[in-house]
Amino acid sequence: AQSVAQPEDQVNVAEGNPLTVKCTYSVSGNPYLFWYVQYPNRGLQFLLKYITGDNLVKGSYGFEAEFNKSQTSFHLKKPSALVSDSALYFCAVRRLPARQLTFGSGTQLTVLP
Amino acid sequence: GAVVSQHPSRVICKSGTSVKIECRSLDFQATTMFWYRQFPKKSLMLMATSNEGSKATYEQGVEKDKFLINHASLTLSTLTVTSAHPEDSSFYICSARDRAGQSSETQYFGPGTRLLVL
């Protein structure tokens, strides 16, 4: 079964510092991995995805994620955090047959001014 | 980017009534739409996969007679919560996958519908 795990419920970082939100995956076959962000009482916004190709994926709002096959990880990163990045972040993996997404438990990111 | 809308954004209803939630893809065609349920500060749980022109596929444990899904066109799917009860109160989110080209692996999410059953 396809699954992702987000080991941290909460991540706090100071504005201007680099941030990392962790995600590990467990899949059979090639993984299709995604990051989404959710602001309060809103739907999810797509940040980036890894399907194939370069292990470093660049996405929206300055975010990037590194696919690491040996560590089965897909951590979300940003070099310099903004207060406006504070939100709930979800890692997800695609499963078949209809390409449904299975989400991780979510990580609340708080960027402190 | 692709836009998905939901209507209504918030609904309050009495126990025993039925509520219909619409999900529309505004600038693309979606062969497949998905319905999720999210509890406060929790992850999204997939309820069902909505396929245009055919029956929806429900996840294990989701009552298909309680959560009726209709996907009548390539841009519209509806979720009807029948005989709603307070335990059905939740945040319902739909998503749609653009069937065209390289974007077909990406799901675009609606803004969600907050349902409160009194």
C-alpha cells in the first residue's frame, strides 16, 4: 500500500531562516509525490510534485523538495522563511487505479517574526 | 493555474435534511473528481472518486447511500449528504484532475465547504 508519513506535527522557524518540513514515503513501484499547503478554512494549494527526473524539484512561492530514494524521503524546503508561509503542509502520494492521493497527517508550520 | 470552485462555502442545516455540495472545474475538463472529508486539524480522508458518466467509487467504510455522488459533466460533480446528522458535520473538499497533458497527475482543490448539522 502507498503511504506517506510526516513525523512532525508542528515546526517552528524564525523568519529569514531556512525551513524544512519532513516527509517519508512507502510505495511499491515508482513514487509520485506531492506537496500541498492549506491556509485556515481553505482548500489545498498545489506546491510541487515529483514524478521523474531531477531529484530537486522547484515549486511555487520559492519552495523546493528533494527526492531521496535511498532514504525514501521527500522533504519540503525553503531557503528563507516568511511569516506568510505559516500554514498546514501536506505530503501526498499517488495511488492507482484512479490516481487518488493518500495524504500524510500534515505539519503545521509557524514562522515567527 | 487551474481553478476549482465549491458551492456553498458554508451551510448549516437541521438534522434529517439533505445537503447538496457542488464542485466545478472552471477552466479545465475533469474526467475524475475526488471528494475528501477533513476533521479539525486533521488530514484529508478520501471519501470517493467521482467518474464522469459512471458510478462513483467509494472508499472502504464510506456509505454510498448516505453520500450520493453525481458527476454529470466534465466540469461538475455533486455530493449530497442525505439525512444529515450532527456527526456528518465536517469540512468537505473536492478536487479535480485535469485530464489534459502533463498536468494530469496534479489534483486541484476547491476551497472547501463547511457543513454544520444541528
